[in-house]
Amino acid sequence: MISGLKNVVKISDLRNKIIFTMAIIGVYLFGTNVPGPGVNYHVVQNLLSTAKTSGGILSFLNLLTGSGLSRMAVFGLGIMPYITSTIIVQLLGVVIPKFAEWREQGAVGQKKLTQASRYLTIALAIMQATGLAFLFHGGGGGLFGSGTKYDFIPDFSAPRVIFLVLTMTAGTAVVMWLAELVTQRGIGQGMSILIFASVLASIPGYGSSVLSQGGKVKLFVIILVAIALLVAIVFVEQGQRRIPVTYAKRIQGNKMYGGQSIYIPMKVNQAGVVPIIFASSILYFPALLSNIIHISGFQSFVQNDLLKPTSGVYVILYAFFILAFAFFYASIAFDTQQYADSIKKQGGFIPGIRPGPPTERYLAKTLNRITGFGAVFLMVVAVVPSIIFFFWGITGYPYMGTTLLIGVGVFMETLRQIDSQLAMRNYEGFLKQ
């Protein structure tokens, strides 16, 4: 570890990238602490003091925005609209032929998909900012948990709301630009780095809430559980199934090509943390819809805390959606048909498997098996802390499993990028193979 840090300091280019990334994180965290125009700062302070213990859906949104949403800050929407639009564009690539065509065009097509994601980000930011402005003025519905009512915008008028929506939308555009800057000129993947910064910024406050609600003994047990989960996450994140591929020898002119064997790395956790984000997003929709749908049965369902992150109903639904989205997203991220066609066109084959449809079926079967284990692992990591908190009656840190998954995943991926930079210059890195 120490030798790796010394090597990072020696390489000026890598050192500058890390400093640049840290500077962007500082700008992002500053923007999440600047309330938007027309927002009552005293109400913000009251909400921040109760949001950590209320266990409402707002606690999840704060986790991904560094508590910026609780302040209706300039960067209050965080990077989530950009992530949502990127995922939507990826999913549309399966059903829209034009998007599928762009995906196969390489760098040129990727630029078009990125541009589509940017436009969709702005549209989502406008809709979310508008909805949240009305929601936070109307008391928050089931968003805050425990039926708490707050009015963030006491001087509620059309010009003020438009100004606030435009400010938050512009803030989302700036966050999107900052994320792309990190990807291009910094170290790590920009969107992941900003979420990682938001998660780290939220941990101290949630830790103090757990201490105040459960005491030192329960906090110590939770820390032990977190350490055990960290070890398991690191182990699984590095796990992969290597599928060997052999290419036949061929002669072109006076040269012989092929004959080598490579492997296709199929990760155990192919979907990453996306299924958890999807599952959590779906489960906070009822709280948002409760401000539009005023049916008594639906209102009571939201208000009686059945969808509270530490309730039994929530935990069961949460586990089900994680399993479903893990299989769904893995099938999108790892296109078995595309891999099978690519292997066949290049004259390769998997030993013991014929090229073409048999290869595709073999890859799909292997993907389903390995995704099954990865999905169960995601479910266990996300649900086990919630079960513990449910029996102990602790609402201060309902998304501990999500925090660990995001933190470890981004940290490991960033270390891999740093290691690749060190390896290019013949320096020893952090990760041992």
C-alpha cells in the first residue's frame, strides 16, 4: 500500500489527475450545500435534523445526493437524472432500432447516445425539479416519513417556482458536466465518483443517528456486520467466470494468424449496484404519487409506514425487485447474441461448443447461473442490515448495505484504473493478482 502511494506521487500525470478529481468533488459537495432561491433555510435545518432518524424515502434520496435534496440545493438533484437517463438509453437500445444501430457504430455511435442521454437528463431534471417544488411546498406527502409536514417554499408563486426549477435544472447540467470532466481528465468514472462522494458525505450523520437510537453496543455490532459485508463484497466484486475462447489458425499471404486462446470475463456481480438503485426508486414512487392520487386506501397504505425502509413489507418487496432487476440488467449489459456472433465472425469457438446458436445458448445458460448467485448476494447485502434495524427499531441508517456496495464498487474500480496507469509505467500497483 505504501509503495503504491509512493509510486502515485512519483508520476506527475497521475498525481494531477487525482488532485483534479478531488477538486471536482469539492465543487460538487459545495453545490449540494447551497440552498436554491426562495427556499426557507430554517425549515431546511429542521428537516436535516429529523431526516436522519425518520427513515422516510428522503433518507435514500439524501444518500445519493449528499443531503442536497433535503436543502433543495442548487445541486439538489445530484447525478441521479444523468444516471437514470443513461440507463434508459441503454435499455432503449434493445427496443429502438436506431439506438441499437448507434451502439454498433463504435465511438461515433457512442457520441450520439451520449448526446441523447444529455437531452433526456435535462428533461428529467425539469420534471423532477417541478414535481419536488410542489411536493416540498405541499408538506412532502409520505416522502419524509412519520407524517411530518414541511413547507420549504412559503412564498409560493409561479415566477419563484420557475426560477427554482431553472436553477436546479442548471445545477443538474453542471453536475453532468463535472462528471464528464472527471471521466475525461480525472481518475475513475465520473458518475460513480460523484455518487461515492455523496455516500461518504452522508455516513457521519447516519452513524451518529444509529448511536443515538441504538447505543454503543448495537453500534459496535453493526460495525462488525459492516466489516463482514465489506470482506464479502470485495471477494464477490473480484470474482468472475472466465470462459475460454480458441481461435483457429489461418494463413493470409505469407503470415499465419490466430491459434491463440483468450477468455471472456463474466463477472459474478454483472449488474453492479444498478438493481438496488432501481428497486429503491420503484419503492419511493408511491410516496411521490400520494400527492397526486387522493384515494383513501392508497393514502392510508403510504401513510401507515408499510413502505418505510425498515418495515417488513418494504424488505420483502425490496428483495424481490433486486432479484428481478439483477437478471434483467445483466441480460442487457452482457449481450450473449452479440458475443456469439463476434466469436463466430472471428473464427473462434468455445472448446466443446459449436459456434453460432449453441454458443449463444451456452453463454446465456452460464450467465443465468452466475447472475443467480450475484443477485442473491446483492439481495443479502441490501436486506440483512434492514432486517437487523427492523428488529432493533433503528431507523437512522436504513441503506447501509447500499452504501457499502456503492463505496466498495467505486473504490475497487478506481483502484483498478490507478493500477493500470502504474502498470503502463512499470510501477507496482495496489491490487495483487
